Amino acid sequence: MDKFLAHRMKIFSGMLVLFIVFSACNLGSFNSDQDEIIEGTVTPGVSQNTNSDLSSDLSEVDEPEVALEMVTFYKLDGTEEVVPRTYTSFSDLLDAQVEKGEWTQGEGLVYLLQYFLGELEGDLPELEFVKEINGTGILRLAKEYIANNPSDTANIQELNRLIAQLKPSDEMLDLMSQPANSTSDSGTSKNAMLNKQVSAEDCANFQQLGFDPDHFNSEYCYKYEEAMVNGKTYRVYYPSWWQGDETKKPVIDNSIIALIDSAVTFVEYGYFYDINMIISLTTYPELTNALGIQHPISGRETCPITLFKTVGGMPYANFQQTIAHEAFHCFQDWNTSYDDYDANKWWVEGSAEFFSNVVYEDTNYEHEYLTDFDQLSVRTPIDKMSYENFIFFQHLSNEYGAKEVINLLKLLGNSNGSNSTLASFGNMADTFQDFVVAYMSTGILDTGGGMISVGNPTVVKTEVIDKEEEKKFNSHPFVATRYRMNYKKEKRFLQTPKEDGTGKYSTAENKIRNDISNWSALPPEIRSECEDDVLYVLVTTTTEVGETYELIANIDKMEKAECDPCLLGVWAVNNPSYEEFLLRLFNSQGSLEGFPPGTQIVVDVEGKYYMEFKEERELKSRRYEFSITMGASGFPGFTTTIDSQGIGKYSTQDGKKLDVFDHLDTVNQVNGSMDGLPISVTMMPGSGTASMFGVTGEAPGLENDNAQDSVTWQYQCDEESIQIEDPVYGELLFDRVEEIVPTPVPTAGS
């Protein structure tokens, strides 16, 4: 994003320097039918001016100030990100300019094709904020415009002139090209000598004349190299004067390799025929990266791909994946043909990005659109985006397999990209919900391994929850809607969900959202922390076309849940006090039936039983070499030594009432003995056990397999001790200690 904020634009006499710069969002695709299309704030701004170090003999003129639209996105961590309005694709820029009244559709198509061919006159700074490096969509839109607008003769004439320059006809290509290992018909001189006789300027002029046969001077402007895969031919045509130039050889070699790799991969999924990749003969100001255009075809025709420029500053791995993207457009025409680019580009471009990664699974060039997906997808439906959808098709492939994704593409091509077709594919309601939840938790598994994830995702907005009311969360079809729920500190909330419409939702506390097992329905009770608000992530989705889904969180009750600073720290149970506590507990169970009259229960407690109250309202407990010997007077006692660790939550009210809830105590080790002789104890590491908070966890012979719901005590706290008053068993004392809670012994399997 710093690229945009530090952008610079210099206009030189006789030369316009234009850059295609990577961007992070695309608001051109916000033209959907949602109720709340843009909550991100759009504000005017002025770009920063910096000095250019470019050396040139041409004179400079004053750099113009470029007015930018700034857009605000809301992030999961509560911050706001203000960025220039950018465009994922050239067609998004076209839509935006038409919507603003800056261009007509015909004018915009002319401007963009002129830009591809280096003919654009004047200043068009918006091009700096287009991320796409492919012109396939604009070519298809131009051909559709010509077919559907016969009355716009001026623009159609210019469009036809420009399109003619993108590639020669098959017949002309044969006339003006030679195999790389051929020689002149008039002699046996080597190619290096022959190349000197070909005029690069004449060849460029011939292209600018639209490869008109009337202007053909019989020069071999092209050389080509070819490879055969499964009986099909893959050729790379390059300017003949490149031959012998070692700096150009890597471009040719990597192009051939990319076509071969694409053919080997894509033939597994359907028909894959011949491809001619043609490198442009014209010269014009450098672009940042390769610009590829796949020409639409029908039937089994050879598929042409034109490259304008080749690598620029792009690594060859990215260059190869770019070619694989264009090769998949050929595959689409051979297997999943469609009409109306605008209606279908969401799956045409998204699937091409994904399948280019199937060819080059470790390159991950498609990840450049991850930020765009993150920013747009909270409000823009899948079927209103394009390249950004690579991650959705990645998820579909993970769930159904790549071949099933191809079957979906065929269905979409036959239905003109209908989202109803998408909705009826597989178990799409669950699939789409799982996709968004995974995106917000673990991430999406990538083809080459690893997870595709965003550390600080974009959300629709933050809903602050600090009183008893209804909070409404809306979602529209195929929108990956995400909200941030902010429960204010020192509060206890009781809430119930209500749903309107057909859809799904899931939520998780933000700090544990990366574990997908922590996602669930809306918790009936939430207690916030002492010093900080508690943050939850909410995902809502629907795949019901034409409907809106709404989740309503009813905050039925809110009460204070204070944090008493006196409690903070580490405490140890007072063993004599605990002995008395246990005696009262055991005596409440009845008499010692079967023992002689006058027999008394004897309890001896040794070791340490710690509790730690933390500021984030977390309670930790720890039994360390903690033993309880219980018996009857005059008889041997049974000793149980337990090592365990527990974790739960707590809150206080008015410095008098202590609530402990969701406490889970887990055994690390347990030993038994009687009169010094060891006795086998069947409780295994990882089992639950009885603690002062009740029976917790799942233990042999215990029916309770859940964390203790809640224990409420009256208490008094001072600098030295905590006195807890159980309503049934009476007083229990804890002493403040200086010791650190010992490191737990690892449980089995940890």
C-alpha cells in the first residue's frame, strides 16, 4: 500500500510514463444490489509528490497533483485503514469511470486498448491504480461492444483498428514467421546474419497498420520455437531480431516451459489443444509487468495469446504463472465456453487464477489478490468480483476436488454465470459458511501446502455491546460477511440469538478464533474482562438468491461483573482450613456406617493447592504434590496424591460475591496408598477429577463430563488472605504466597 501513497508521476515531452502498480482494493465492483454497499468512507485526497531520480535528456514539466479517492476499511483489531481507491482489473476501472460519467463504454474501451498498444495520449493517472496484468477481459468487452452497438460507428471503427494490432491472422502469421532453426530462402547464412536484415521499425509499423496484407513486405518479423505435448503444438513467436540475444533467451525458454507445464496439467481436466503465444513487435514505455491477452476462440481452434512486454520487474516464476493463467482461458474456451464477459468474469478470472496455481503450486502469485478479496468480500458478493475469487475456488477444490470444480465451471458457462447455479452446487450453504469461517480462523489450505490467511482481516463494522438491546447483523447472498462484536469490560451479558431468513452464522472469541473448534453458536453468557473489552468475531452467510439473512443478538440482560484488584495474584489454600472444610463436607454425607460407635473421620492435607486470579478474568488452579489422607480414627487411612492443573473464569460483584465458572481441572498424575503401601488408581492422565469447585472433566466412574457450570461464594479479601464462605460447607481460607505457580507436568499426548 505504501507504493500508492508514495506514487509519483512525471510527464516528459514526447513521452508518457505510466505504471501498472499493485493495489489492495477494488471498489469498482461495489456496484451490487446490497442494501449497505459501501460503509467504507470515500473521501477526496491529494497524492504526495516525490522527486524522481530518473535520468533523461528530455525536459521535465511540473508534476500535476492527482486527486485521489480515499477509502476507509475497518479491521478486526479495531483500527481503520485508509487507502486510495484502486481497481483489481481494467474492467473495474472501466465500470467506475462509466458510472462517474467520465467515459462512455465505447470511449473507455478505446482508451484502454490504446494504453495496451502504447497509443494513449494525455494523462490517465487512474491506470496507476489498476492491479491486473491481463487484457483478456477488455478485448472480450470490446468485441461484445462492437457486436451490440452498431450505431456507434466512430468508436467501433477505432476499436476495430486497435484490435487488428493485437495479433496477425493465422495466414499472415505463417507468412511473416520462420522456425528458429531456419535460414533465408536465398542463401545459407546463419540466423544471426539474417536477423540483421530485418527492420524492427518496419515490423513495428506493420503491426501498427493492423498486419494489413497490402503493407506486407515479405519480411520475417517473427521467429518461433515450438514443443509437442500429447500430439498438440505449443509455439512461442518472438521478434526475429531477438535471436542470438542472450538477454531475451530466458523469456523464450520460460514461455515454452509455461505452455508445456500448462498443457501437461490442464489436459487432466478436459480438452487442451494448440496454442500460439505471440510477443508484440511494438515498442512503447515500459510497463511494470507482463501484459497478456488471450483471444477468444471457438471449437478446437488454435488459441492465440499476445504478450505486450514480457517480464519487466517480474520474477520468472510469476511470469510462468501469468502464462498459465492465460492458458487456462484457452482451456475455458475449449471446455466451458460462455458469452457476456461481465456476467461471467467472477468465475472466469477467479478460476484462472486458482488453476494457474495448480500448475505452479509453490509460486503463489495469485496471493497478490488476497488483500483485495479481504477488503471487498465483506460487502461484495462472490459473483461481483473477479481475480480475488481465487481463494474461493481454492476452497471448492479442497472440498470437492479440482475435477468437480471444472464441472461447476461448465454449469456456470451454460447458465451465464448465474449465482443460482452456484447455490445449487453440492451442499453450497454449508460449503460457503465453512469457507468464510475457515478464512477467519485457520485460513484456507493452499494447493502447495500451507495456509492462505490474513492476520488482521477486514470486517463490515464493529458492534459495541454495552446495554440491553437487539443487535442486528445482515448478510446478502454469497457475501463473506464478518463483524467485530465488542463486549464492554466488567460486564456480564446474557443473550439469545434469533434468525430471520435462511442463512448460517458462527462466532468465536477473537483471541482463540484461529482454532476452528472454538467456533460455535452465540454463547448464552459472556463475561468480559477486568481491564479489557472482550472481542468476538461473527460470520454470517446466505446462499439463498434474492434473500437477505439477518441474525439478531438479543442482549436480554447486562449486569456489572467487577474485578476486585485485591484478588489479583497467586494464593494457596490454607491446609488446616481445607481439612475442616472437607470434614464438614464428609460429615454432611451421613454417619460412618459399619464402624464402632464414636469413630471419627480423620483428614490430613499436605502439599500445595494454588489459585491464580489474573486481570483478564482468568482463573488458574494447580495441585502440586497435593495429598489428602482420609480415614477413620483407629483405622489405616487412604491417601490420594494428585497433580493437576485447572483453568476457568471468574468475576466479582461489589467486592463480596465471587463467581467461578467454566472451570476445568485436568489430572497430570494421581497415586494412591494405604498405610504406606501403594494402591493402584485407575484415573489416567488427562482425566478430570473432583476439585473444590466440584466434579470437572471426564473421569472414570464420574458421570459429569463437562466443565463445572458455576460456583458462587461470598468472600472477603485483604492483603494477606481470602476468606471464602460456602453456603453449605462454610469457611475456606487462602493465603497470599510469593511462589510462582509451578510449571505443569505435561499431560499424555501433549
